[in-house]
Amino acid sequence: MVLIRWIILICALLGMHIDGQKLDYSKRAFFEQMKRERMQSDQSVVWKNFGPGMSGYNEEFWCHPTDTNVMFMGPDMHVSYGTWDNGKSWHTIKDCDGDGKDLERVHDIVFSRQNPDFGLALERRGKIFETKDRGRTWKLVYTIPGAEKSSYNAHTKMAIHPTNDDIWFVGAGDFWNVKQNHRSKEFIHGKKQARARYGYILKTTDHGKTWKKVADHISKDLDVGRIIINPLKTKQMYIATNNGFFISNDEGETWKSSGKGLPNNLPRDLTSYYNPKTKEFILYLVEQTVYEPKGKSIDTKGGVYKSVNGGKSWQNITGNLGVNFNKINDKSHRANYHRVLSYWFGVRSREVYPEFPENTYSIFNRIVVNPLNKNEVYLVANQRHDMSFGPGDAWKTEDGGETWKICARSGSYWLQEIDRDYWASKGIETGANVEFAHVAKANAEQNEVRFGNRMLAINAKGEVFIGVQQQTQRSNDGGKTWKQVDDVETAPGSNAWVGRGDSNLPGRFMLLETGIKDRYLFCSGEHGLWETAPLGNYPDKDAVAVKQIEGQVNDYGGRHGLHSASTVAVHPNDPNIIYTIGWRQEHRGKMRRSKDGGKSWENISTIFEGKNKSYQGIAPQYSLLIDPVNPDNMYFCAIRHAVQEVGLSPKESVMSKGKYGVYRSNDGGYSWKLSNQGLPKLGSVRRLTMDPSNPKVLYASLNQRSPQHVGGLYLSEDGALTWTKMKIPATISSVNNLFIDRNTKCMYMSTGAGFSADEAGGVWKSADSGVSWVRIFEAPNVWQTEVSILNANLILVNVPYHKNLKNPGLYLSQNGGESWRKINRGIGQPDKMTDIKCDPYDENIIWCAGWGSGWFKAIIK
């Protein structure tokens, strides 16, 4: 390192050149440090996430055991958040200045009972992180062997010894993989997944320095769901596994099965109650529900159990949990019941078991008990992702299991009070009591019958948290009401939301110049198209409120809005005319148009159709451009090798209509033609750029697909009818984006790929329309460069993860590229930001979008 810097310094003093530009030692040193050493982000630029909150599925939720102001969540889009103000605001717990691969999908977070600042986090690749400041920052302390052979090395749950913070336990398996690990008669112990390790518990007694395997004699397929240590007898431990419930009396060294009283001894979850004053300790367990044939109907075995003697024996507290499905008249719930039974038995349930049982219950997969009330217990069944059925999103008992009631009710079944008399006979209220943010206002989610709830948690005060249909709900009144806690509505009924910072939204393209000042448009995966909205009386005037104008807001009457908006454009002569295209889910591959500013939408053309299922993707689209002189001329590209987008590009054979490359329309989007003449046959057109001075002139940026399929920069001077390859520096093998500054006419080319040479990546500037290029920013890979239209010296650069780079993320120059600052503070996915923009009205404001974390705003101070 020192030798390299001396060589660079000597070259600079001698006036030598590298990459076509005179070397500047300080700049070169910055880029060398950027590649090899961790750099801290500039503290004056702080990104603030404005959501919308969640808008995705939350895998896990953890409450600090003693500090009720502290909570954590681990949503599925590779983000992780913490709150230290009781949920008023959420912040990333990922390392903003790391490589972005830390804490991507957290499987467990546990805290010490002795030191509230000390905790551990376990993430999907078998990495264990430690915090000493109550979860604000985390440090990698151990990687479980096996990750070097696979990108996955999943383990399940952890435990810290209640009186010795040096003793930890980690269970192997994939117990909580609710989308794939479904139980059935054939797979009674669950399905093994390639991403996980099985067959043991890891134990350390020296704070993670050394580890050994215990419980490895039970089964090579052992999948550990919970680890609990008895606070009264700390050598006594309990585990809930796919092979049953087990006890250890010697701190995990040896184990024995203990299922006396359990009908199946197949626990789906385990929790405990401890009263430090009375020393009362109780275990609660929910069994795997097992269905057995009973003539033309079925019998049900399972339920809820408790143990007051340390797991030696179990008492049935299932009470009246069962439901008479003959009294359930809703077709959707009946269909879901048969879906579950068909999977369980491997037969067509409607034909083999057509008669409904008088007493059955779903496959429950989570249980918690109020730490202040041993008789208050909650259950959850995930109707959407697990093989389970409803009705009901959560159940509870207040009398220790004698009677159970549905306490969380959402969707049209409850709104319309279907089967009201039956539920009244069981003492269960009807009417929906689960609140949503934008999805509720849209009616779509409220009209659903079958929801997904992946998590259940309770804090030290007995406040309960669930996650129904991509929102986080909280009950402070024992399950009577459930309030969404992800967003703040600026005014009742406004449908304008300010996110609290916990977005799990796939952020996409942002359009900031829309013909209406201060109206910005934001594309997203799964949650459609959004626009900025007035803040009203919201106190923080630097906050951003957004309103959904396409997506769930248009789900009603059996119709759906476009849920995954890939790109958007506005008619140059009428800002009320908006165009968008989607790559998956409803209306995928169709050109959608609104003529009234997003109030209503119509499909005006079908560009792509797929042979795969509608929730799967077809060709990812980008760079929807409209000719400002003749708006009938429109263009976009379909990306053959997507790298920055959420989801990969499917094989071209998947599409029954449409191919990869450049598309043009000369009739305002009603018809489209593939326009690849002059482009390489299997090239990947990643972005299109329109010359700001001549809309007939277009540039196509082709990224590198493999070592054999290189990219390049291509020019069309006839409105995309034909293309010619431009001459660029020979080292460049992948062009990811081209930005043209409308004021200076300078071009900024972003280059590089995961498998190209490091010297091929970076930002290249041309002041002579592409005749010559100078590299102004060096990195193995750069996805995007943006220049402010208000100040040509203000440049933003987006650098993704690369194996030869220590510092991915966002970079800012305020002097035309002479010097740079890293500006990652506040973002948790520096390795995969999907868009960056300079504000068109205030040069001190910048914007960005995250792969799985929505959108951000920052003020340059």
C-alpha cells in the first residue's frame, strides 16, 4: 500500500498520466483508500427514510426484554431496523459504512438479562453480531463454519445464559422459513432446505471465542425452533424442535425427550412465563396440528399445552379453540380449508373428505404469553404463507386456555360480519379491528379474506405486536384493537403518509421533474406508484409525505391496480397524463396511462406476456422516455441482464410476447416495436438516454452479461431506428448508465461490472460529445451518475457492492469531481441503491431509493 502511494506520488510530481488524465495524489489516495480501507461517511449529510413504512413482509419482531422503548424488526427485503423511542421512529441497524451484506435477514436478536446494553444478532448466513450499546451498532464476532461453501448458512434461534453473558447457544436449522418449510403428513418433521444446516446446537462458554456442537445425537435433521433456559435452575434448558420437545439438565451437554401429555410431540413454538417475585415458572407450547381421516371428514389433534414442572409433563389448555366449519359459510375460507387439507394428505380434499368437521383448528405456528399475566396467551396462524386456514389473524385466551377468542380480525369476512350468529354463540365479536395505512385506505387489503402474519411478539408491559399483510400492528389494550405503527397520516382521511423509517418497500425509479413543481413520482415494487403530498400540519417541515396513486389504491370490485411499477414518464405538454409499465404482478407488461393525474388508469397496450405465473417477473423495464417535440415518439428498454433491479431477468423463452432490447412507439404508446438494429444480438440494454438538445438522438448503455458478452455505448440519430457503436476507452467492457448535463452538454458514463477489470469501472466524463473521455471517479463498478441541473459542480455517484471494494454506496462532489465525500449515513443498503437524484429546485436536497428500503431524502449541509 505504501509503495503504491509512493509510485503515484512520484508519477504526479513528474506530470505523468494514468487513464488519460493528470494524476492528483490526494484524489488517487482517496480512491485507493476507498478500495482497501473502511471509510467513514461525511457526518453532515444524513439520509432520512420517508417510506412508506413496512409495505412488505416482516420476518421477525423482537422486544427488548427489559427496556420497552427498544424494539427491532427483520423484514424480508434485506433490511433490519431498531427503535429506541417506543416505535415513534425506526432506524437501520445495518452498518452504513460497511459492505451492505451485514444483518441482511436477521433470524434472531437476544439480549442479556444482566446487562441491557449487551445483545446478539444472528443473520441468515450464520453470522453472529454483538452489540454493546442496546442495538444501535453491531459488530461481527463469529461466522459459523459452512458459509464459505454457500451464500446461505441458515441457523434459527439463539439464547444467552441468564446469569453468565459468556455462554451462548445457537440452534441449527430453518424452522421459521414459513414460505417453504411446510409440514404435512408426508413431511411431518418439515422440509429440509439447502440454505440451512441441521442436526445440532452450538455452544460457547467464552463469549464466542470457541464453540462446540451439543444435541447432535438427537437427529441429523434436527431443526431447532426455540431455546429457553430456566431462570430458576440455569443448568436446565428446553428446546422445541421438529423432532420434539427436549430437556437438558447440564447446560445443554446432554438432552432427553420429554413429551408426556403432548398428543404429537411436534412443537411449532415454545415460550415461557416467569414471575421473579413468586418464582413461578411456566412453559407454554403450541403443537403441530395433525389431521387424521374420519370417514368423509377429518379429526384434529394438536392444540396448546402448558407445563408447570419444567417440561416433565404437559397439561392441555386448548379449551374451546376449535371451530365448527359447518358454520363457516364463506367460500374463500372453505376453499382455504380444502387447500390445507389437500396439501396435508396429498389428495383432493374436496373429493376424499367433503364433509366439514364440527371441531377443527388451524396450524398455529407462534405463541406468546403476557409476562405480567400468566393466563393471557396469544396464538397466530399464517393463512397466506404457511399451510394454515382461518378465520382470524390472532387468537387469545384470558383465562389460561379455558376459552379462546379471535382477537385480531381483518378483511371483508369480518367487515361484513359474515357468520355473525355463529361467532356470537362462541362469544367472539365480529367487525374488523386491524388498522392499516395506505393499504386500508385503498380498500384492497380490507377486501381480502386470507392474510399473512409472519410474526408475533410481546413486550415487558404486555403490549402485543403482529404483522398482518405487510404492516406492523400494535395492541395496547389486550387485543381489542390493533393500530398500524409504520406510518403517520398527515391528517385524518388525507391518505398522505409519512413513514416512521422502517420501510421494506422495493424502491425503484424516481421522477422529480413532472411538469408540476414539488410533485415527485416514485416507482415501487409491490406497492405501485406514489407522489409527494402536502405535509399539512405535520410538525417536521423537512419530512416527506407520499400518497399512492396507482396500486392497492385501485384494488376494488375484483379489479387491481398496477402493483410493481418499474418506470414512469409524464407527457411533456400535459402533466396530468402519466405513463407507467410494470414487470410483475397485476398488469405486468402493459402500458398504463392516466389522463387525470393518477386518479384513474387504463391499459393502452400489452408489450409483454409471460408463460410463468403472474406474481413472477417478466422483462424488467426502464428508461421510459417521451420526445418533448413529438410526444407520440416514446422509448424504453427491456433489460436482459438486470443487476440493480429487484428480481433477475427471466430467460427470453419465458415471454410469450416481447423480447429484450429497445422498444419504440410512434403513436403515443398504443403500439410498440422492438428496435435493436445495430445492437449486438444478445446484448443487454440497461438504460436509454435522450439527448437534451435533440430528442431524435438516443444513447443505449449496454452492460456486460458475462466475460464473453461485453457491453458498450451505442448511438441512434434517427429515433431508435438504427444504432451504431460509439468509441469509448478500450478498457471499458460494461456501460451501466449515461447522464448528459443539459446545461454544459457534458456526458457522464457509469461503467464496470462484477467480473470486469477494476480499471474498467468508474465515472468517465466527456466534454466533446463522446469523442474523448476522462475518468473522474474510480471504482470497480458504478451504476449511476447524476449532475444537478442547478449546479454543474454537484455530482452524485452510486457505487454497488464489489469484491474488490471496501466502500460501496453514495458519493458526492461539490466541485465538479475534484474531490469526493462518501455520504452513506442513514442508509442500510449501500451495496444496492436503486436510484439517486439531485433535486431540480433546491441544490442542497438530494434523493435516493433503496433496493428494499423505500426512498430517502437528505439535505446537504
